[in-house]
Amino acid sequence: MNQFQTLKSDLTQSRIVDIDSTVIDDDEIAVKIESYAFTANNVTYGVAGDTIGYWKFFPAGYDEKNEWGCIPVWGFAEITDSNIEGLNIGERLFGYFPAANSLTLKPTKISNQSFSDGKEHRKELPPVYNNYIRLDGDQNYDASMDAIRALLFPLHITAFCLCDALAEDAYFGASQIIIICASSKTAIGLAQGLADIDNSPKIVGLTSARNTKFIESLGCYDQVISYDELKNIDYSAGSIMVDMAGNREILGKLHGELGGKMIKCLTVGMTHWDNGTTAEDALGQAMLRERTEFFFAPAHIQKRIGDWGHDDYAKKTNSFMAARALQSKTWMQIKEIHGLENFTSTYKEMVDGKINPSEGIIVNLTE
């Protein structure tokens, strides 16, 4: 098995390791990973690997010093060996995988639609990441949408949760929502979702100068402002910030300028992972940390499943994601990469923030 690994202390460093395949136990299945998506969201998985536990899902092989990790990805796989009755060789799955060409799973909570991986090291991790969809049991499955599903499913689930959480709290009385890193796919899904809600606050997107025309063309932001034109923000308006970037310098500047008008700051992503706060970073230190919180979508998902039940939760999220998937056809270009070896250079570009925001990266591992 070939496994793509990232150096935990430096996300720019990666390697491909050839690991001996293991014989599956009586309660396990083996799958061949066919394809997966890679977005800025996966970079966040790497940044938060230790604090939230993303490194724990798929332990890296040949890593005696615990220096390397496998960044999780969303994609498709086919069962190649099975000791579980009803889970047959050739059946296809959608779910959470390592960037590798195979994986062993221990199915539990098996239904016609899905199962969970019951491996011991995953039991304390968020259930949403341990769930695998059985495509034969998915009545709405459309193979032509595989790339869109892998790219946007996890991002739009987060966007849905943000929209729902903000609406539930009546936007905290804010008159504008400032979305930092407006070109990220999660941010676009959030802006599109908010734009569909009657009487939602003004939606302001912040992005780099090179991305402003693209963001404006989407039509879901009421105002688009580049990072070098932050003076154009209305600092007199009560504001919620949703941060997809983790750039402490920008956050600190906005917190400082907004002051008491900054009602809430939700941090979601960390695409600007190498921009940390230091004691000398006055702008970073200006952040109003008592009004800042990390938004963890899996916790909101569990809350809403408890509130609504699985069926109503699925109905609401499917409706949201279907709308977003339809909108994505107007702006997203799928870029397919073949093999882990060819993925290496694209991975580095993604970590360096050099990927065109209109591109959707799919890595195909089938020959």
C-alpha cells in the first residue's frame, strides 16, 4: 500500500511510503481507494491535526518517532476483501480516507445505507467522520456527481451548519457578516446559503486582490473587499466575522478597528496556517479573544440530529447541498490528477495557497 504522509511540524514536507498490506481480521473489510478530493479544508485538518485529533484517524506507517501524519480526505472506495456478511466485494463506498490506495475498516452499526468504522483508535473521534455511505443503498446516488460530492460534501455541511447556527441566534443582532478568505469553497457555500435566507445581514467577502473579480462574479456577496483595501469596511456596523484563513494579522486589524462593534468571531479554517501570532505581533494581540470561538461543525451536526432526528436532518442538509452543487456548476472547474506521485506537487501548491479558487482538485488512484 502506498500512503501519502505529511510532516506534522512542517506541512510543506511530504513523502510517499510503501507499506506492507495486512491480512484482514474476521470482523473487517479491505477497500481500494479510487479517488479523493483535496481542498483548503484538508490543509485545516493538518493544522489542527493535534488539537482536534485529525492525525488520529489514519496512523502513519513507518513512523517510529511520531513525526509524520496522514491528512484525511473525502472520497470513494471499493470493497476488495470482506469478512462481513452483506458487505460484498465490489461494493462502493463514500467517506473519510487517508491519501492512500487502500485501507482496512471494521464495520459496525451496519445498515443498508451506511456503516461506521469501529476501529479502537477511532472510537472517541467525531462520529460524522467515522460514517461510510454505501452507494448501493443511496437512492439519490448519481455517479456523474462523484467529483462534486467529494469536493463539496464536507465543505457544504460546514457551510450549512454555519448558516443554521447564525440564523438560530438571529445573527446576534449584527447588521453585517464579514467572511475572511471569501474565495474558499466553504466560504462560497456559506455566502450562497446566507443569500438565500430572507432578511439575513449584509454579506461582506474579504479576499486577495487577485481573486476579487472571481468572487464578485459569484453574485452571492453584497460587497467584496481586498485585503489591501480594508479601509472600505464599514467599521460602524455591528459585525460577525467568519474566518476561514487564520491570518492573525488580518484578524487583529479587524478586531482593533471594529472594537465594540465586533460582536462575534467564528474561526473555521486555517488556510493561512504559517501566519502565527507572536509577542511582537501587535495586530495579532489586538484580537478580542473573549468574543472569538472555534466553530466545530461535527458538534453542531450532533446537536441538530438530536433536535430534528436523522431523517429531518438529512432532508435539510440534502436540500442545502443540492442547491450549492447546482450553483457550483457555474464556477468550479474540476482538475483531475492521476496517482499519488503526481499529487505531490499539487499538494505543495495547495499548502502554499497557490491553487486557483475556481479549481476543484480530484486525485484519481485507479489505473
